[in-house]
Amino acid sequence: MALLAGAIALQTTAFARTKTDTRAHAASQLAIGISDNHPTTFTDPRFRWLGMSVARLVVPWDIVKRRTELGWESAWLQAARAAGVSPLIVFDKDPSHPRSLPSLAAYNKSVKAFMALFPWVHDYSPWNEENHYLEPTSSDPQRAAQYFNLFAKLCASCNVTAADVLDIGNMAGWTRRFLHYAHRPRLWGLHNYTDLSAGSHARTSQFLSIVPGTVWFTETGGVVWRYEHPNSGRRGYFIVHSEGYAAEVAGHLIALAHVSSRVTRIYYYQWRVPNTVAWARAHHARLSWDSGLIRPDCSLRPGFSVIARAMGHNPSHAPRYKRDRGGNCISLTPTPPRAPTGTTSTPGSTPPSTTTSGTTAAGGGSAAP
């Protein structure tokens, strides 16, 4: 652990010396948001205090056919909208057929139906972690590129990530194959957990050297604990880190974003997991991941302070809170709500006005590891 912390510190110092890129990045606007599937995130007083303007939601590609799940995700989207937060929607595999890829016709039909329900959503990723071995796109970068090409035509005014990849060993080769089939990609998503855990910028820099245009860190963060299930079929096990380690990783992430001015957004994964690792152990790993900025009891982890300072806030001034009987984090000192982008509406209605936050990429177009 000490060696890893030292590596992170050395890499952070090295990043600080890249003055040209850092100055260029300072002139741009780095948006820091959250990746989290819980609608209660947006009512947490600390979230509203931070002023995050972007958030990420992962849904099955055929979500429009799943009435119960669509209701849950609609609640998230409406909560985000009411909080003035611009959502990034990421489509993923069908959990009932995780190794199957939809035909282009089926994908097109489902995506169009989703966009008709939520016309005020303008940021999309056609598929999640496409090079991960558990994703059916990992062996078919051509099909992944076809999804992107289709999506970019469906919504020319949207921000559509060309590919959304994890910085594992096959990243470079998979991305180069994807580029062969993609039509004028100018926006990309990267999950750089490997660089973060190693205290490195090697794979992030490699990815930047391969792809043209803007890069968003669409999922990344400091892991407190996770359940590892080896691909070999051996029995799984828990990997637990200290909260201090997760905070150091969060600091490294901020430095990593300043490697290039082409990095314009960070989606930190995640806000809060409502149960502890002890609960996960007792329930046979039904819960498999916690990289939250907030503890299950609603108190602040050290990583929250890192993100707060990066956004220009003094963490000691964060609002007071309590955990209610439903397990939600609520305010003891309510703050005035931020003005929403439009009035809350039912799916399918068109808002009177829409505001898109963050940087628009030229050309417009997880599960965690």
C-alpha cells in the first residue's frame, strides 16, 4: 500500500510538470460529475452543494421493453432533470442474454423509442465498456462501430461517444479496429481504473495518442472495496482498500485529467452504496462494488474532500445531514434548490427549454470492471 501511495504521489508530481497541457486545460472547463444509478443522489444536500451539472446512467439497450426497470430509470432521469443535471445515458447488454448483440434494426428501434420518451437527453454512449471480456462487443468492434454510426445519424446534435472503453490490455488493439469502421468519431469515453490503481498515466496517454477529438472519463474512481470473481471459475473473494487509499486515487484522477486539455469531463463512480462490505459478505456478494464518496451511514469519506476541493469548495462547509428512516441522506440545514432546466414532465413530453451542460464535442459523434 505504501509503495502504491508513493507511486501515485510521484505520478501526480510528474503531471504537475506538464505545464503546457496544464495551462491549456486551465483555459477550458473541466466538468466533474457523478456516475450512479440511484435517484436519491440528486436530493442529497452535499450533491446539490457541490453543484455537479452532469451525471451518468447505465441502462440495458432494450430498456424501453422493460416496464419495471423503465420506471426506475425514469425516476432517475426526472430527479436529475429537476436538479438541473444533464444526463449521459449509456446502453449496455441485455442482462437476460448477456452474450448476445442486438441486430442493427433492433438496436435502432429501441434507441429511437428511448429518445422519443426523453427528447431532452443529449448525451449518449452506444455501449458500455465495449472491450471488456464480459461484453459481447469485446469480440466485435465492427458491430460496436456500427452502433455508433447509427446513433450519430439518429441525433446529429447529440454528444455521442464513439467508443466507451476500459484501460485493460486489449484497449489499444480493440480501439484501432473500432476506428477502422467508425465514421468521423470526435468524442470518446474512457474508464481508466488500471492507470489509477497503478499510479500511472501510461494507458490514458496511449488512448489519447490513438483517438482524435475529445475524451471524457466516463467512469472512474477510487475503489474502497469490490468483489472479484476470477474468469478462471475459482471462487470469488473481496478486495478491501482503506478510504485513505481511495482518496489518494481520487487525487490522482484530478491530476490525470490535466494531462491533456482534450479531457473535458470526469464522471466519478460513484456517489453512495447504501450497504457495507459486511452486509455484502453476509449476502453472498449481491453487492459487489463500493467506490462511493459517501459512506452507507451518509457520512463523508476523504475522497469527497478531494472532489470538493477540485470543484472549488471547502469541504468543511458542506451542509449538515442525517440519514432518514428510509436510509436516505437528507439535509439538516436545507439550502435553496438550484433552478432546474425545465419543469418536471412525464416521459414523452417536450420541455419548454433545455440546457446542456459541459463541453460539446466537435462532430458530435457497466458494469465496472
